[in-house]
Amino acid sequence: MLSVKNLQQHYPNFDLNVSFAVPNGQVVGLIGRNGAGKSTTFRAILNLFQPDAGELTLFDTPVNQLTSMQKQLIGTTFADSFFAENFTIQQIAKILNASYQGFNTDTFLNACRTQQLPLNQAYKQFSTGMKAKLKLLVAMSHQAQFLLLDEPTSGLDVVVRQSVLAMLQDYLDQDSGRSVLLSSHISTDLETLCDRIMVLDQGQIRMQATIDDIQTNYATLKLTAEQYDRVKADHLLAAKPAPFGFLALTDQRQYYLENYPQLAVAPATLDDLLVVLTQEADA
């Protein structure tokens, strides 16, 4: 579905250089601190600027050569990009109907009614949760095969988040060939939806792994300085100083459970990956 090879973009204080793929029928999550390069990567995929280098293909076509019909198969959500705030759902539906061949007005309006979204109220009067639901409904409204979702559940309470995720899961269940590239700071969302996780830090992908692999094999180790010196040459992926010594990450949980029973070994969460594998941006 999506292939990104050696995508490079150089700025005075930042360099992006990433390669990854989103296969057909998979949901891939991209996590990283603010400023890690997520937005630049998304913009390059959408051909919103010409990167310094890289081969980016979607639907087996370079992204700068996508046909109008192929572009209609892409759905997006961005926190800072949508229709004019004075538009109503009824007005948005008319624009979508004129823009996308795969759009069905009745289906879209019925979906909005199901989510209890007012059809004749200005978007600017919507709550944060209502806005998030509408953005996702618009992204899915024209039968997109590839969804690019930037923080789709950011700022939502747990009930609304679950509703938004359920909408997305229902959409994916309708067609096993649909794919998603999703960024989020909420680890539980990614654990629920994603097949694979990538950690992006300072313009580099620090790791890629399936959710199953992370849940089965990854672990954190709380090590004193003495313990760290003794085990650091084994199977540690990364480590960070901590008040007790070092917080380390491994993808060989069973190895440490069997060979170092005295160590504090715990299953790694996605938040653990973010903490150990990434660095705080300079102030």
C-alpha cells in the first residue's frame, strides 16, 4: 500500500531520514515526542512539499504522480486542518458529494445522525469530541483505502475516544484491504488498533515491531549501576539513567527471566518504548 524509502529532509537544526512500509490491510502506529518528525513525514506522504530525497509510493505509484482517482482513495485527519468553521454538516456533505465519486450523501448523513451530530449547526459550535467524530467520518466517507490519521483522539475523554476507535474499527472490518498510518500519544489507542508500531525520534526510526512481538517479548529492566555493568553486553536495546540506576529495554524478556531471576523484569508498554528510546527536545 505505502512504501517510504530513504525519505530525507534537512533543516538547520533537524534531519529526517526514515524508511518504512504500511502493507495492505494493516494499521501501523507512529509514536514519538513532539518535534520528532511525524508531521514532516505525513506531509511528504501527501506530497505537500518536495523532500530533499526519497522514494515514496502509494498504491504502487509515486506520490507525486498519483492520479485524481487514486487521490480519492486517501482519507486524512489533522488537528489543525478542516473545513471552514462556519460550515454545517449539510454544507460539508454538498462539497464532499461534488468532490468524491465514492461519496454517498445519505450514508454520510445517517452516520452523522448515528453519532448524534447536529446537521445544521456550525462546526465551530461543536464540542471537541463532536469535531473528532466528524473529522473521522469525513475521512472515511468516500470509501478511502488508505487513511492517514494524525492524533485522531487527542484531547478526548475516554468515552468519546472509545466511540471514535469503534468507528474506525468498524470501517476497517468492512474491507480487509484498507490500511492506516496513525500517530497518537495515547498508547492504549495504538495497542487496540495497530498491527505494528514504529518509534520515531529526532528524525530516525529507532525501532519497528509488531504489537504481538512487543507484548510477548519486550520488557523493561530496572537495574542498579552494578547490575547494568554486568548485563549491558547481553540483549539490551537501550537504557536511560534513572534514580535507581538505569531503566533498560530488551526484546528478549524470557532470556532475562531465565538467566537473571534476581532482576526486576516487567512487560514493556508503549509508553516505556517512548521513554527509553527517545530523547527530550532541547528547550
